[in-house]
Amino acid sequence: MKLNIQRYIPVAALSLMLFNSSCSDSFLEKSPSDYITSNDLEEVAKWNTNILMGQALGTYSTTFAMSTGGVGGHDDFGQKAVDIATDLMSGDMVIMMKGYGWFEMAGDLTCSTRTAAQFSYQFWRYYYRLIKATNEILDAAGGDEAQPTGESGVYFAQAKALRAYSYFNLVNLYARPYLEDKNALSIPVYRTQLTSEAAQKSTVEEVYNLIVKDLTDAIPMLEGYVRPSGQKDQINQAIAKGMLAYVYLTMGKYAEAAELSQEVIDSGEYTLMNRTEVINSGFNSVSIPGWMWAIDLTTSNSPALPTFWGHMDLFTYSYAYAGGEKLIDTNLYNSIPESDVRKKWFTEIGSDGKQAELTNWWKFYDSKRIYGNREWYNDEVYMRVAEMYLINAEANARNNALPAAQNTLKALLDERDTETASKVADMGKEELLDQIYFNWRLELWAEGRGLLTMKRFQKSITRCQEDAMLPGQTYDYKDERLTFKIPENEIINNPNLKD
């Protein structure tokens, strides 16, 4: 058996370390720049499932490593960079002051052009890099129609789910919404790395068909899979169901979205963050019960300053600490009732007795506060069970199942705003949807749901005067600046992608 030894050794070592470790750390690679080839994996997987495990976990580390988008700046660090940029594009989060340059192209809506390396090229390269890595795993297992069992089946299913997640993000960033024009040409689809043939654009519907198939394949294969104690980096069945619920919601398949999200809620595996956790947890640890999918950053795997925490936490030594704060939109802040505990996230009374800037005081913060963390190892969240409540409430409301929508929204608000919770039962469909929209924007502020929420609810926004980028400007969900263009260098390499 002939192996590429240089590539095999680090992956095998990683696998062995993971297999034998009893620690809570994930031991994910810091900079997974190389993948072993499909031929190598196909041979090795016959006798060592740990090799597939090493490849899968190395793929997860791509989601938080620096420069995974190929740009190399301090706003190129995987999934949380996408989350920050798209929330800035939605206007729910704004940049207080120009200066460092990071994320400013997202703030002024100049990041989506063909020639914009940040972020049009960066996001394209990041997600297709994930797709390439997941395709390698699927190829090694016999192709994406294979049905491996046991541990190999788990890593196969995780690869399918992560590929679906990548295509879902791509098609929503680089194409118009599914419900507006599902027949429009969008992005190329690659299901294997065993050919170098350049793909043509697929329609939005064709991309969604693959997404749905990948997730419906993955969900039963993840039945019974339990992640190692204290770890939340790997995709389990609840996360795959959550992904598919989100997909169905975006497709207008509301009954299916409601059913799947309810299954996650009813499983009891995750509990909503309560009123105390919402303020006192700092959103900084995978141990939070309401976190479904999250990365346990450590001093050994953190990309350091270019992290979510480096840009969002006032109290970690970071850009935010040094003047690069991100603020909540003033109009959104002013719409938060005084009875809502989440208003505390953005409220701080200074020594002069006046309210300080509407920045992130009490949502994402290190518990040690000032200079609390200069090693950037606070954890990063990708999915929370609160999203399942909001998906469920929205899907049921849109499907005219108002009592079910009211019950789910009330369950969330019972831990956020009891005064508003007491009024939910009397809300009609439109008022209920307005309240759900508000809670998407507030509950998931700075967690990367703003742009998709804006498009799904077909809303417009007027930037607040505190915004350093586009103060007072109004735009709606159809604004062409909110849809990324396929990068110019991709079109040069693949003429099939020309308009």
C-alpha cells in the first residue's frame, strides 16, 4: 500500500491523539492547509476509521482558522467573519468609527462586487474550500451515494451535513432568495474531487435539492451518535436537523421546518439560556446548555487577535477594546422594551450617570472584564437552540398554525421579557410575525443571522446616525449590494461562470 507519507503522518497523529485523549479540548489543527488525497484515504479507510476522523476534524478547524478565505487580513477567519460581515450588511450592527479598516467594506456595502477580495472572493474561497474537504471524505468512503456504517458512517454523515451547510450559505450569499426565483442560475456544484472538470452554474433549485438530499441522508446516519463529553465542534443529529429546518424555512416548506425544529426542542438535549445566563454567561463557553454547535478555542488552536472575540469584545484586548466597536442599530435598540432583559446587553451607565455607547457591553464578554483575555481562547457559537424556537414560531405563524407559534414564542420570551410574553396569546398573524422578526434581530444579534432574516422578511432599513459608514441611508432587501457577485478571478479560471 503506497501512501503520501508527508500528508499521512500529521493526520494519523491527530487521529491517534483524539482517539486516546480524555481531555475536553478538541485538539483541532490550528491551520489545516493540506488534505490527504482521496486515493490515500480510500486505501487507509479500509483498515483505520481514525484517518477519516482526523480528516473530518481537520475540516472543522477550517471554520475558525485564520486566512481560510485566502485573503489573510484580520477579518479572514472563517465562519465568524462571515457572521460579522453579513450582520453589518443588514444594518442591525454598525461600525462606530472608521480606522482599522477591518469589515469596513461590509459596513459600507462595497464588499459584494466582482473585484472585492473582501469579502466576495474570501467567502467564495472559504466555502468552496470546505466543500473540497468534505468531498474528499465522501470520495474516500465510496462517493456521496455510499452508505457506510459505524464510525465511518458518522464522519460520512458529518461531511454531508457540512457540505450542505456550505452550499446553503453560498447560494444565499451569491443568489437571490429561493422563493423569489428558484430557476435563476446561481453557483457551480461539485460533488466529488475525483475530477478537475469545471462545473457550470446550477439553478437555485438544483443547489437546494442537493442541500436537502445531503441533510436527509445525514440525519438517519447520525442517529445515536454522541459527541465526546464537553465537546460541541462535531455535527450531531440535532445540528443536522437544525440545518434542515433552516433550509425548509427558507424554501417556504413551513410544516417541515416546524416539525424538525420541534423535534430538536422536544429532545431535551439543549435548554434555552435562562434570564441569568443571557446576561451573566458572557456567551463565552461551549458549556452553556443552550449552545448546540460551538468551537472550544484554546491557546493552541486560536488564531489569536483575528477572531470573533478580537473584533467584538470590549474587554478582551482587541480591536473593539482599542476603539473599533460595533454598535447595535439605534432604532433596534430603542425598540427593545424596558422589560426585556436583553436590553442590558447594550446598556451601561458611565461614571457621569449617563448611558454609554450602544455597544456590546454584556452579551459577548470575558468574565474577567478589562484585559480579561489576551490569548483569545473564548469559545465561538455556530448554532443555539434559541434558533429552533424562532424557526418553529416563524414556520408555524407563516403556516397559519398560530397557537403553536404563540406557544413557542412565549416559551422563548418567558426567559427574556415576561411582560411581552403575557401578550403573545392575543397576537394575530401579522403582529406575531413582527414580534418574531424583532426577536430574530435581537436574540441573534452579532451571530450572523441578520442578512438572511432581512431577506426572508423582505424588510428595509435606515442606517442610524451613529453608523460611521452609511449614516441615514435607506436600502431594502432587494438592494443589489446585498447579493455577492461571483469573483472575477473565478470567472477567469472557469468561463462557465460568466453571466
